[in-house]
Amino acid sequence: MADALILGGGLAGGAAALLLARAGKSVCLVERETGPHHKICGEFLSIEAHSHLADLGIDAAALGAVPIDRVRLISGPVRIDAALPFTALGLSRHILDEVLLERAEAAGVTLERGVRVLEMVGTRVRTSLGERSAGTVLLATGKLPVREGGQERKEKDSDRYVGFKMHYRLSRPAQEQLAGVVQLTLFEGGYAGLQMIEGGCANLCLIVRRSRLSQIGRNWSDMQAMLASLPRGGEWLCEAEPLFAKPVTIGNLSYGMAPACRPDDPVFRLGDQAGMTASLTGDGMALALRSAFIAAECLLEGKDAAHYRQRHRAQTGRQLTRAMALQRVLEQPVLRTMGVGLLKMRPGLLTRFAQGTRLGAYPRLPERVMVAP
Ligand SMILES: Cc1cc2nc3c(=O)[nH]c(=O)nc-3n(C[C@H](O)[C@H](O)[C@H](O)COP(=O)(O)OP(=O)(O)OC[C@H]3O[C@@H](n4cnc5c(N)ncnc54)[C@H](O)[C@@H]3O)c2cc1C
């Protein structure tokens, strides 16, 4: 039996596996996908995210990531450009998550691919290949709830978001327009992020309320047509070549802190399983990586899951609260119009918002969690 069983091989699971294996723990990680895959994500690596990757010995720039140092907000006919308070990077999850898993395997992690977690009862895990257990279970299966103790997690919000993502090859002028920029387009019922990633490609990732989606249409062509018809921000689409046969999609996204669990819950919940921050702040990957650092730190100090939850909340609560407040403002048409009007007059506020929704620096890394490349 392994010291730690990690469920899900995204950023949170991969990073926790790597940290624990490098510290000498035996780790088994189960991942439902059989190989590299695309995930719903804007692929915007904030300064905190790529700093955490550097702490893990992963140089995102060396993997082809492109620098992003400006933000462009589009709402109706209004376009606002401002500097980001840091240099972010654009890199696909297809590359990034795989590198992390490769490093974890090289550090001694037993990686079981193509194995799906079906249900958990405490630290007993039923998978598509039978039952698994371990001294410690870390749940890092991402955005959607896992069935626990015979029950689905109850969500507060009935009109949840649906997410879409597509990679494109852009025309030369469109590439030039987008170089170094993350473009956020607000529209009724949702928003879209567009930016360059490695290999001269662009990533479009958007969320839309389910109720609004049914008005827009039935398929991806209808969604693209809606974006192209916006007064600004959709011009690039007319000459863009989609690079997937169909978009990556996910339904029923539920943002905010995950519902509270029992105080004696023994499971370490990482990344999006601990809470999903508003996507437009581009800090979800940083939060996922941070949760892996905190979990590894706690486990190596012999602390339990309750202690982990406390430390996790202390470090991530502020980001989540601020990011969710911003998302709620943008969801209200009146507040959105007022906010955009204000930003138009004072674009520097956009830089301040980007700064104010950061995760913040990681308290000094304990010796054992700090890892050599
Ligand atoms: C629309 C949108 C845009 C976003 N844009 C950005 C952005 O630009 N920048 C940013 O920093 N963050 C962004 N995020 C947030 C970011 O994608 C997540 O916070 C981050 O991926 C969380 O990492 P994770 O490891 O918790 O989960 P994931 O990265 O989702 O990994 C979970 C893993 O678990 C596996 N898995 C799932 N279910 C099972 C199962 N039952 N059994 C076994 N394995 C399973 C999956 O295959 C996956 O590999 C965005 C989120 C959304 C919704």
C-alpha cells in the first residue's frame, strides 16, 4: 500500500505527487485519461503559477510558453487596454500537465492511466479497476464532484456555467494584434478569454450560463457566430482556423469555495476540489499548485487533513473572495456597465484589479518541500 494515493493527474495531483515522491514517499496516482489531453482552461499562467512551476523545476518558457504583459477588456463597443502588473505566460495544458506527470513518474510515482475514480467512502476508493486504499488519499479530480458515500455533492447554483475551449491558428494580422495580450470579452451571460500559446496558436476559452447558452443556439457554430457578431472582440474569428474537430466542453461548473466537509474528513482535497476561483482572474492553476505545496508540506510534517484545510484556507481564502466578488459584479448588467465605464475613464484600475486578485506569495518553502530540478 502506498503512503499516498492521489486521485487525478492535473496540476494539483501531478505537483503533489512530484513533491511527495521527491521527499521519499511512495505515491500512486490514478488518472482517468490514457494520455495527453486538452482541458478547459484559458492557459494563462500567472506569475504565481509559473513561480510554483519553477519551484518544481519546470521552466514554462523552455516548454514554448509565450509572454503576456497586457490585458485587454472588451465589453460591447468599449475596449480598454492596460498593463498587467506582472509577466504571465501562455502555455497549453496539453503540454504542461504531461510534463508534470513525466517528472512525477521519473521521481518514482506509480502512475496508473486510464483508471477512473467511481466513488469514495472516506479513504476507500472504488475505481474502474477495483478498490484502492492508502495511508492518505488526496482528491485532485478537478472541476466536477466525485460521488462520495453514495451521494452526489449538492450544488448551490441551479443555473451553472458551461465551459468551452478551442485552439486556433490565426491570420498574421490577428496574431500581431494579440501578441503579449490576454483579451477578455464580456458578453451577456458569460465571458471569453483569448490569448496566444506555444507554436503560434491561440486559445479561446469561455464560460456561459446554461440559460443563456440555450438562447445562443445548439452548437459550437452558433457560439462562434455569437462571438463574431459582437461589436468588438470577435473580428479575428473570420480568418481563424480551428485546430480541434470539436471544442473541449464541460458542463455544470460551480464556482467558489467547495461545500464544507466534516471536521474529521480524512481526505486532502486539492485544486478545484477545494474551491474554484473565478476564471477571469487567471489564477486557478496557481491555486491548484499552491494546494499541492500546502498538502505536501502538511503530510511531511505529519499533519492531518483538518490542519491542511486550515492552512489552505488561510492562504487561498482572500484570492477566492475577491475573485468571486469581481465575477459577481461582472455578471450584473447594471454593475458591469458602471464598472466598464469607470475602467474606460481610468484604465490603470484594470492593472490594480489584476494585482488585487492575486494569490500572493508563498510563505517560505520548508526545506523538505523545496525540490531540486
Ligand atoms: C473556463 C475556465 C478558464 C480557466 N482559465 C484559467 C486560466 O487561464 N489560468 C488559470 O490559472 N486557471 C484557469 N482556470 C482554472 C484552472 O483550469 C483550474 O483551476 C486548474 O486546472 C485546477 O487544477 P486541478 O489539478 O485541480 O484540476 P484539473 O486540472 O482539472 O485536473 C484534474 C485531473 O483529474 C482527472 N480526473 C477527473 N475526474 C477523474 C476521475 N473520476 N477519475 C480519475 N481521474 C479523474 C482529469 O482527467 C484531470 O487530469 C480556468 C477554469 C475554467 C473553468
